[in-house]
Amino acid sequence: MYWDVISVQSISPRTLRVTFADGLTGSVFIDASFCTGVFTALKEDTAVSSAFAENGVVMWENGLDLAPDTLHREIQRNANRHYVVNAVRRNSGTPHIAPDE
């Protein structure tokens, strides 16, 4: 799919540059406030920076991943191609991805 992640690199603490199959590139900042529940393992900056691309998704060694279709949609919507994952919606469990604040 066009939203498959083909490359992930850590560009600063808690920030990843993500490139998709269709050529879209953007950055995602994973705020510590997002790191609850299964994502607690990402509270440390070094854990976030260990992300890699596998099977079209952003993944970590412990099996955590981020939905590539959501990342693609949200990065594409923002003119500066930078988004902050900063909370978990309490009712849905869906990550809230907001523009850089």
C-alpha cells in the first residue's frame, strides 16, 4: 500500500523521520504522555530511537508498532510534515496525533 513505511530513522530524542512507499516523508514526535499501557516501554528516549521499519510499519523489538495508515494520513495533512503523538484518547484507546504545538 502507499502508506507502507519503508524507512525510519531517529533524528532527535523522541522524534522519528518516517518515509512511506509513495515518497511522503515526515517526522513524528512521541511525547512521553503517550507512553502508557502497552506503550510504557517507550517512556525512555533511547527506546523510541530504536524504532525500525518492518513489514510496512514502524516497529520496536518488543513488538510494539504504530499504524502506518494513521501516520501517513496525519503527516500528509500537516504542511510542515511534523506531528506529535501526545495522548491516548480514553474512550477509544486510539492515539491522538496533533500538530506540533
